[in-house]
Amino acid sequence: MQHLTRQFIDNQWVESHGLRRLAVTDPYHQCQIAEVTAGDLADVDAAVAAARRAQPAWQALGGDGRAPYLEAFATLLEQRRESLMRLSSTNNGKALAETAIDLDDAIACYRYYAGQARALEARQGRLVEHGMDGVAARTYEDPAGVVGLITPWNFPLVTSAWKIAPALAAGCTVVFKPSEVTPLPEQTLADIAEAIDLPAGVLNLVHGDGEGIGAPLTAHPGVDKLSFTGSNRVGESVMRAAAEGVRGVSDDAEVEQAADWVMAGIYFNSGQICSATSRLLVHHSLADALYDALGRRIDAIRLGDPLGDDTDMGPMTSARQRQSVEDYLAIAAEEGLVAVRDARHRTLPEQGEFIAPTLFRDVPTDSRLWREEIFGPVLCARSVESEAEAIELANDSDFGLAATVISGDSERAQRVGRALRAGSIWFNSEQLVMPEAGWGGFKHSGIGRELGPGACRLPGGEAPDRAGMTLNCAIATTPDTLHRYTSLTEASQGEAPRLSRALPAAGPSSTR
């Protein structure tokens, strides 16, 4: 069993001041695989002090000087890709096919922000146009300073890349607290920082839980900016950071293709996705056919060992998360929800923290399952009579991170999408995630944006922009268009791959 007793501070592995020990588990074998010594305020103080000392020199290095370090992160992650895939699958529980996507996402992110660091350098000292004679004015984009980064357990290495890469590109130094549930993959980032001779204090990693590390890091006077992704309950003391996705299927959609896209949005990573398609609105004329198509695809999902090549879906990441989803399923039983598929329709593996992929139909809008974020493989669906009703129900939510519109008419899909209050909207598509586009939501779905060129500016002190949103859009009007669209996007937009999340589909119209 692995014992992580040290923190990575000032480019050195130092013994933790804290003495509490936290168990790290394998959710498939349901056993402890590591032990982490949780840090405390003294560790946070030391990490912040190291970051503060390092920040002026890191900023002075300039974007051109910082870019090679970001490229080195990408290169070493790529070299360790296979071992990190297995480590992530073991610690998190997701299937190897999914961790492969995660690693590619993280690698692309570091490479993208290497380019953004150089672009930032090119923008420095721009002349400002004005009407005063004999006066020259220039603008510079300066980093905020020391940033504290707190990441969740559902996408190790991905959400950390989304935060660390733009922060380093902007000239900030970092104190990073990975999730205590999935610390093993994130530990690699400190190993890489050491291997590439990242200047001391630029990246500091402190292990621990919310009480021991998260709270003091959040309140620390030496932290200039904080980025947190996690639950709404915790986020209310830091920033609002929960989300819920909605997917709408219009009456002119192609049912089999629509089913493929719906599946990709809810059952990837066992539904443990902040943008998961937890609510489905479908035109009444297509409802029965779509539910049948979804049921066949759910039956085809293979649950099992996340390290197995024939596994489509692994267990929930922890016993606690499995219990949380089971509590919602108990509420569904009390409310009398109608299950198209649930645990009664399949045999679960004998071991592992598994939840059966579930589909409820005709879910009332006042149901807790409709209104709250379940964070598991549970899809709640209901039919609508009109486009206007679909828009009204989609927007009737406290959350607004992501949405998808599926329609045979691309103009109609975009018209509906523009009426939705969501930060990212996909049209006729899987959930395509790209580092070049922004990520963030409305209402209770977080404050500010991650990814995109703006992520380099936000760590530099720019106020979060809640008015301007970036839409991640993919248009595919026929069942065979998606892969051609993706290939064209890769060719026209450069090196970073377009990363899609999908499960094997049943039936002749599968896009996989």
C-alpha cells in the first residue's frame, strides 16, 4: 500500500505538519490502496510563502519563457499516459476508455496554454488609441499573483489542467489542493514539476481534506485569487460551483442518433459529470421511440472492472457517492417515478460501488430528482408539447452550466439554444470539450469562466464576466456528420484534439 506522507512545497518533498491520515480506496475492489497524511494550516502557510517568493521571478520570465514548461508538462503526461490511465481508473473507478479521453484532454490543455503564454507576451505593451496629441499609452496584462486551486474527484488531471495551465501561463504561482478522494493521479504533477526543473515555488501541492487544507487555503490572506470546483454545499462558502445539464430533443430529430448523443451526456464517468445530461425533454411524438432506443443502449452498457478492456462503465468513485445516488433512488421510489431501466433490469457486478444506469420517464417538474443534481447515472425524462414549453422547462432550474439541443433543423436548434440560459450549449452533438472555448455557467453554476483565452486573463485580475458567454457548439444534421465535423474542426483549429465523451451505442446508427 502506498503511503503519501509528504507535501510538495518549494520543489521539495517535505514531511506534513498535519498528522491525520486519510484512506484512499479502489472503488471496484472496495479496498484501501493508499494512505495520505493530511496537511494543516502550517503546510498551507509554507506553500503560500513559497509561491509568494517565486511569483515575481516567474512573472518576469515572460510568456515566452513560461511556455516551454507548459509544453514539458504535456510531453511528460503523454510519456506516462498508459500508466496514468491505469492509475486513474484504479483510484477513480472509471473505465480505461474514459481515462484515455481524460489524459488526452489534459495534454491538450497544457499545450494550448503554452501557445496562450506566447500570445500573452505578444500582447504586452500594446499601444492604446486615443485623441490626445503627444501622449503614448500602453496596456499590460499582469498576473494576480498567488492562486489557490481546489479540484474535485470526478476528473483527476483534467480539472487540475484546466486550472493550473492557464494560471502558470499568466504568470501566477500555484498552491494546489487535489481531492483527497483521488489524490494518486494528481501526485504525478508534482513529480513532473520536479522532473522538468520547474522553478522552486511555482507549483506547490498540499494533500488534505476541506477542513485541514481547503478552508485555510480559501481564507489565506496570501492568496490573491482562488479557483474552486466542487459541490454547491461547499461552494457557497467559496463560490457557487454546481451545475445541471438539460437536453432537448425536438420533433424533427432522428431518434437513433439522438439516443446516441443522450447516452454520451449522462452515462459517461457513471454520470459523475458537472455537465451531465440529467434532464431530458423530448417532443411527445418521439418520446416512446426515444425511450425504447435509450433502453436498448442502456442494456448494452457493460459494467465491470475499470481496468478491463470490455468495460463500458466502472463503479462510482466512492461508497459515499454511491450512497448519495441510492438516496435519490429511494426518493424516486417514494415519489412513484416510472423506471424504463433501473437495477431491476440487470444484474450488478458482485463487487464494486455500482449503480445501475437508470432512466425515469414522465418525471414531474417538482420532483427532487428533476430539480437537484444527482451526480450519478440517472436520467430523468419528460415529454413536451411544443418548443416554447421545452424552453420554459429547460430554463426553470437553479443551474445553468450546459445544455444540448437535438433537431433535424440546424437553424431551429440554434434558435432554441440561444433562448437557453446555459454557459455551454451543444447542437446535435456529444459533449465536445475543447481548451480553446470557455467553460462556465449561469445562476448557481459557478462564478467566472475556465478555459479559452480568457482563462489567462482571469488569473491576471480581470473580473469574472457573467454577461458574455462562450457557446461550445457542434452542428451535425445527419447521423454520419459528427465524425466529419470533428475531423474538420481538428484540421482547421490546430493541434488540440476535440475531446468527446461517449459510450458504445446499440443499433446500426452508432457513431462509434
